[in-house]
Amino acid sequence: MTYECPKCNRYGMEWDGRAKVLICCYNTCNHVIRIQNQRDIPSDVTISEAIEKDSGEIQNKTPDKFIPA
């Protein structure tokens, strides 16, 4: 199943079983989300929670787009 990537906002986020991470499959993005202590295939709920948490962290890291006077 494919999920929406919080970085590029495209549906390309998939579970990579070899690396045990969520990774965006688009070459221009390649965003990675690591789920702590995850060995088996995570449930849809776990994946959604990880993406939502990472989305909040990405929004906090981006600088504001206005220039102070």
C-alpha cells in the first residue's frame, strides 16, 4: 500500500522490508521515516501515526517564507 509523503505530498511512501523504514519511492524526494523498534510489517495505523508525526516535524523545520522588515 502506498501513502502520501509528508515532504513532497505525492503518493509514493512505502514500507521497505529490507531496510525496515518507510521511504518515498520518487527519486527527486527519497524521504525516509524510521519507525522505532519495528521489526515486522507495521499496521496501517502505525504507518499513519509515523507519517503524521514526521509531517509535524517537517513543518517545524521549514523556515517562514516572509522577510522581516
